[in-house]
Amino acid sequence: MISKLLIANRGEIACRIIRTAHDLGIATVAVYSDADAKALHVRSADQSVHIGPSPAAESYLVGEKIIAAARQTGADAIHPGYGFLSENAGFAQAVIDAGLIWVGPKPSSIEAMGLKDAAKKLMRAAGVPVTPGYEGNDQSPERLEKEADAIGYPVLIKAVAGGGGKGMRKVDAPGFFAEALQSCKREASSSFSNDEVLLEKWITSPRHIEVQVFGDSHGEVVHLFERDCSLQRRHQKVIEEAPAPGMDEATRQEICSAAVRAAKAVDYEGAGTIEFIADASEGLRADRIFFMEMNTRLQVEHPVTEEITGVDLVEWQLRVASGEPIPCKQDELSINGHAIEARLYAEDPAKGFLPSTGRLDHFDIPDEGRIESGVEEGGEISPFYDPMIAKLISWGDVRDDAIDELLDIVENVEVFPVRTNAAFLARLLDMDEFRNAELDTGLIERKGDALTASDASMAVALAGVSWRAEEFESARAGGNRAISPTGLFGFRLNADPAPARFVMQIDGNAVEASMSPLPGHKDWDISIDGMRHFDEVDYLPTTYGPHAEDESDGTILVFDKGKAHQVSFARERGTGAANAHDGAIIAPMPGKVIAVDVAEGNSVTTGQRLLVLEAMKMEHALTAPFDGIVTRLSASEGAQVQVESLLAVVEAGAAED
């Protein structure tokens, strides 16, 4: 058995490998770049070695530095994880040549499956069904266009060395082929230094089905059943599950047997995945499932297979790399229940899924299910690497149970100020199409805006009012505390029962709220933007506040179904004034003064309009908090003012004669 293992990776997969290695009594070595000096995987390993600057091309992708780190620490094996050098046959061979154990397939197997065109020819010869297409050596535009016409549109152009969704173009009609081919070749050349392409028939109702395979050095290959990875965005997997919904036993046997034949055709050792594309227009059928490619490594989504089989695939990798046979025979493996994985990314769906980097000041994921992460609260999401925060995995006796558990996990993710796709994932999981297993790889694209909407719900506004009411009741100025009220009514406020009106900004959008005492008792009538609200929601989101360094700003965080909202308050202003106690009229938000109705020295009465502020495309009338005199007027019509600017002061009393 391996005695000391170097993990040539970072983040959650490095932490995952370290955990199993420690369970087996294997010492571990982490490698890290400048950006990862304080990362969780570094602190989790027994030893660590710095391998260079933050860019991966100068650290994690430099094989010589990784092999040198193994020699320096006395490691006898290297596990590549996934990504980086995991499918680099040259690096695998260099590890072996250095006298180290390579925890992965033979370099020859990696090479055989590395180019999609060669792999398809090999699979066809092995009796594995392959999508109709063209993988020829003639790469002239004329020949490619002729082959596309013969296949029939729509067709898919794919870079032969591609991966991760790059170097792929769908072409719907002949007139668009030449331009799409040029674009695909440019991207392929830039990303893979190889502009050769192949053509495939475009499947109109495609589902992405893949089979986990495992081989050893004794000639044995088994499968661990299939996964469905059809929910994708721009060819990147978002949600994966096992087994594939709608898969009957006969079709499962056919596709899994084909996967085993594929692995044996390249003398495969270790963990690998055979990926298929299925035409699901008439359900899953063996004669409509075609080989796409093989990933010669551990997959991101391997936990769902582990959950339904009870197998630790990393343990299998380490045992097989040490020369042991596969721990289980095929007839000892079976499916138990259903598992689903969602990839939690640091990205902003409302802004085209742009990566969101920075410090995780608030980071809380529920303890339910299985969580695979490489970060902690206070850690950093670096701009140099993939922005995955965690993998969230659920298991249930049946698929609906697994969906419900994962939805509950995702909706209760709390991350700030880094943005995440948690709310996007929650909407996906709760879609009728997903629950009914009406899946295909274009589903996310078709749903579009409905999945990425960023508007705050009424529950967020009510949570803000609830916080304010609790603040009135407790007469406390803040401090970090969490409140999860069960409803808005039943507030027993000890404060003055006069109507309270204030402006909230929710994610920068102004909302006017008021709380008025109901006749005869101290319950409150709530209005938001002039509309009354009683128990219109059956829950209130979790609320934290104040979160800012300057706690006087009254800003709180409201987490609603996976999304963080910032809610800030102007000072209380009674019936419209900024502060009903000292008469200071304060700007509740940045805006423009569009009307001034009084002058210094004027007498005013309670509720009289003093001026009007235009902000967020809304007009906000600021009124006198009590009878008195305007002793100061700082605002002038047309002036731009900042939040909390002093606009006027009203002092109690009557004007002198």
C-alpha cells in the first residue's frame, strides 16, 4: 500500500482525497501556489510544499515542480485529482519514470482516449455505439461542409482535443456552417493548440448519460452504473444524479456493458467515465444512446455514484494503484436509492454568471446531506482558479426524497459578500420539468431569465420590517444576531405606539414601509409601498445585522432561498420625518431634491410636507415630525444629496411674534 501520497491539486478535490488517505493511514502532502498559502487543503495535509506563483500555468500545471515536491517530501505516489494535469499522458509518464506510483490510468490509455476522433474510431471497432458523424483526416472546409450535408442538419462541430464545453458549435443550416467552423477552429487552436475538428449529428432531445467504470492491473473491469448529467449550462454540468431517471434495466445493462467494452479496449486501470449522448425523444432506449468520449480520471460528480453503491472510489484508486485487485466483483455491486449533486459556484447568475471573488465573510452551509468543500468562513475565492465553492449531495430512498433534501440544503446556503448560484440551483431543483424528469441538455437555456431573476421577494421586505419591529421592541442598537420569526403579527412592542414609517433599500431599490397600531391592542398593521400585508408568506428568511463595519448604518443581511439581500434603513422619521426625536430631517437614500416647500423660520405642523426627494425613480415626501419651527434648511431644489445628509431641522414650539 502507498505510504505517503502527494495530491497534485487544490480545493475540494484535494480535501476529498486527503480525507480518504488519512482513513487508510496514508500520510499526505499538499502542494500550493501563492494564492493558496492559507487554503484548507494545505492545512488538512500532513505536509505542504509551495510550488510557485498564483497562475496555474506557473504552479499546478508545472509537472516538474510537482515531481520535485514528491521527491523532497519522500512521497511514493501522486494523485492528480481532476482538472490540471489529471489527463496529461506526458505528466503521467514522467511520474512513472521518476519511480513514483501514478494514481490513474496508464499513459497509453489516456492517449488513446485523449483525441475524440481517434477515440471514436477505437470505440466503433470495439462494438460501442457511436454517434453518426465524421472523424476523417481531411480537414479542408470543403470536405467538412460536404460531410455535414451528408450527416444532415443540425450538426455539431467539435474540437478533437476539446473539453469543458470549449471548441463546440451547433450549426442549424448550411448557410451558417463556414462561419461556425472558423469560430470553432479559432477557439480550439487557442485553448488546445490543435484546431482539428470532428462532426456529429445533433441530437434533438439530448440527455447526457455517463457510466462509471473501474479497472485494475489484473485485467478486471467493472461498472458502477450510470449517472445523468443532463442539466448543463454552456456544456458545463450543473446538477448530476444517479441512477438516471427513466432508465429501465434492459437499457442499463446495454449501456453499462458497452462502457465496460470501451474500458477494456484501452486496457484501462483506475477510475474512468464513459460519456454517452442519448436521444430521449422517445425515452431512454439502447439503440439511441451513443458514445461521446471518455474521461480518464475521477469525475467531479463521483459522490453520487458513491452514495448509491456504498463504494469509496478514492480508496479504490489508491488500492488499485498499489497493485491490489478491485475490491468488489460486478455481481457484488448494486444500486441503493437515489443521489443528486449540485455544484455551488461563486458566480452571479443575474450578471451572466460572472465569477464572484473575494473573502467569505459569512459562510454557512447546512449540515444535511454530504458537503464537499475546500473553503471555510474567512477564506478567499481566488480569481485564478475554478470558482467552485462546494458540492452539495443528497441521498434518498427515492428520487423525490433526494430532491427535497437537496432543495432544503440549497435554499439554506448563506454566503456573503461573494455571490453564489444557490438561488439558481434552488429554482432548477424545484422546476416541474426536473421533478418530472423531463430532462435534456437545453433545459436551462430554454428557461433563461426565470432561473436567474434577482428580484427580492415580498418575504425579504417583510423580514426587513420584522427586524425593525424587533429592534423597536428590544430597544437595542444591533450586534450580530440571527432572527427567524415565525410571523409578522403578534409583535408586542413596548415602544411608543405611534405610526412608524421608514424607507428600506433592498439591494439598492427603495421600499417604503409603515407599521400602524391596530385599534385596541399593540399588534401592528404592516404596509409596504402602500399595500397592506398580513400573513402573506408562511416563512420569513433568516436575518443578520448589522453587518457593516459602521453599525450605525442599520444595514442587515436577509438570506432568502439561497440568495443574500442587503437591506438598509433610514433613521426613523415618525410620519415621514427622518428622526422624530430631534427633528433632524435626514435623506433616507441618495437622490435629488425636486421640491422645497418651506423656508427657515417657517412654522410647520405635524405631517406637513417639507420637501420632496427623488430617488430610485420614486418620489419621497419628507414631512415634519411634530409642530415646530424650521430652524435650519440645508436643501435646495435641484441639489443632489447623499444618504444620511442633513436636509433640515425642525424644533418644537411656536414661532416668535
